[in-house]
Amino acid sequence: MPGTHFENACGFDNNGHYSSVHDLAVLAREFTRHPALLSLTSRTEMRIRSEDRKRNIRLKNRNILIGHYRGGTGLKTGYTVRVGKCMIAYTRRGKDSVLLVLLHGNGRWWDAAGILDIAFEQVPVALTYTANKKAGAKPGLDVELIEC
């Protein structure tokens, strides 16, 4: 992934920490090849126990597309100052799937639903969309279709 350099594992802003939309799509596509991982990201909520088993912890998925958008199976949502609201959405309908990478998405839920609708009308294998190629760059619409 030549357009990526991670400075931390959590994705928080840091000098020298960046990724291209293409690289995020490549990473997410690999994630989608592991059904056990997809089953976790597609849950609306789950409960886990602390290691000492004394506490029950409720985890709630904040991805509004899950359970509200046909075929939505999740992946990742987030926010940082440099990238703003962002998400990586994976959606399956029958044999067709769409992978969406959205950065600087102020209206990310509505934007994502609209872009996914268009993608399924065109039936591409993967669609990546962002306001720029690299986090921190000046906003501007960029759409790239890639085969994964």
C-alpha cells in the first residue's frame, strides 16, 4: 500500500500518518474476505465480558446503515479533525457487492446511501469515493472504480 503510512494503530491524526482512499479500499477488501470478521462488523450490538469476568460491557455499532440500508454489513466509521466524518461501508446484495470509502463526509449516512444506490444500479465490484486522495488534502470530489 504505497499511499499509506501508519503512525498508530487507532487511526488518530498524527504527523506522518496518512492513507489514500485506494489503499483503504484494498485493506477493507482483504477484511471482507474473512467471514468471522464481517460477522462482528455487521452486528448492531454485542455484549462482552471483562477479562476478570466481573463486568459485562455493551458495545453498540454506530453505523446507521446496518439494519437500515438493504445489504449493509458494516466495516468502519470514524472521525478525526483532519479527515472529518468518515466511513468504510461494505454492502452485499445477492452476488453483487460494493465497497465504499468515504472521507470528509459531513452527511455521511445520506451520502453513503445515495452513492451505494448508484453503485448498485451500475453493479460495479467496488466503488471508492472521497473528498480527496490523502487525508489533509484540500477537499474536492474524487470517485474511483476499482476491481478487487
